[in-house]
Amino acid sequence: MSELGTSEPATGEPATSGLVVVRPGPLTTVQDLGRRGVAHLGVPRAGALDEPALRAANRLVGNEPGAAGLETTLGGVALRAVGTVVVAVTGAPAPVRVAGRAAAWGAPVVVPDGAVVEVGAATDGVRGYLAVAGGIAVPPVLGSRSTDLLSGLGPAPLRAGDRLPVGTPPPPRDRPELVPLPAPPAELVLRLRLGPRADWFTADAVGRLGRDGYRVSSTSNRVGLRTEGPAVARAREGELPSEGMVLGAVQIPPDGQPVVFLADHPTTGGYPVIGVVPAADLAAAAQARPGTPVRFAPLRER
């Protein structure tokens, strides 16, 4: 059994509860709200792709919004409790079982010492979030406990046998029985603030971007949502010197297929950025399955 890390919670008391990974799923990582303010060091933000879903899960178990939880991808996860813990699962809808019995999704659930909590394959959407009262207490790196798949910072993706320490649960307080969240999108509509390099593309191409249909590519990941559809035609040749990239930047590589940068995106890049998707739209992008229709909606400046 490997130990992902030990950490002392805010009270200074050692973490005694934990979760042992029985089944890690296709890709399960530790995520909080990410590394803010370190892009100048070349460090991506990382963090939960669907922030509202992680915040909701934390609220259900009484944690602060930024407590670290687990982000699953399509296939779920199974964990054995060390000590009695309280968990909540949000994000992509999925069956939840505790000790072999059906349990609630989107609500606080008690997992007794030694019992296994299983999150099944997502029935819709892509990414699920499991919060545990006290938070996942792996050591922070540059102010965050998040796994960053691009830079390799933070804990590695979960493997069978890993033990995750859990911090001291928060004091008892009123917790909501339900936190409403939107359903995964049947069509992904992404608003687009044009620039800074929209002038690298023909006026017709920029206009068509708001009319043409795209689909989510199966090559999408935590770095970027890749799309498939009509190529965006350039007005000039050559490449830019590397320049800073931001969350939600829509980069157009040589094949002309738009890529929307997500939480693990590089901090610099050389392909021109035709526009930027507002952060509020990116939670839906995190839940869009391959093949989901995508429509860009350019915003007109007043």
C-alpha cells in the first residue's frame, strides 16, 4: 500500500481517518480550486474542471469550498474507509453504493469504518466529484493539493492500494440536503470574447465560427477541450512568438480545429488565440462527452 501523503489539518491535530483506493477508475485525481497566482513561474492553475460541482460536494459535507476532493473521469472509483467518514458525490450523475447497498448521489452519506464506497460509471457527463468531511489532506504544493497532469505537480493519479489521509472533520453545522447543479450539456454553447489574435484569421472565418457546428473530440483532456468541425481559415502565415495563455483561451493550431484551454493548460503558447471563453462556461465544457455538439457564440463589444 502506498501513502500519497500525510498532512496536519488546520487544528494541528494529525489526520487519523483515511480512504484506501480499491478501484482507481480510468483517471481519478486529487483536486481543489487550483494554484492561483503562479502562472509567472510557468505553473498551470490545475484544480477541478467543474468548480461548481466540487464546491457543491464540499458544501454537502460541511467543508470550506476549496477543500481537496477527488475528480473521477467516466468510470468512477471505489474506496475503503479507514475510520467512519462522511462523503458526497456530485458532478456527472453515477450510481453510488456503500457496503454493497445503494446510496444517495448528491447528498451526504456516512461510510462506516472498513466499508467500501463505490462510485459507478457516469450515466451522463464526464467528471464526478467526491468530497469527504475534513478534505483530502495530502501535502499542498505551491498552495494547492491539486494534481497537475501537464507539469506533474501534486499527487499522482490514484492507483489501487493508495491511502489518502483525511483531515479533521469540520464542526457539526447545518448542511443542505441538496445543492442544485445543471445537467451535463446536450449541446455545449461557449460564449467567446474575440481577441487578442482574431486578426490572424479571415473576417469570413471569424463570422463562420459563430455559425458553424463543431463536436467534442475524443482527444479532449484536462489540458484542453478539442473540437472537430470546419477548419478556421487564417489570414496570415507563420507563427507567433510564445505568449501568455489564460484559462478559456481558444487556440487555433495548424489543422484549424479550435482547442479550448482548461485547467491544466500550458502557461505559454505560440498558436494564435482567436478568443477567450468566460470562466463561467467552462464547467459545462468539463462535462461534455465526445461527440457532444459545440457552438461558439461570439460576444459583441458594446
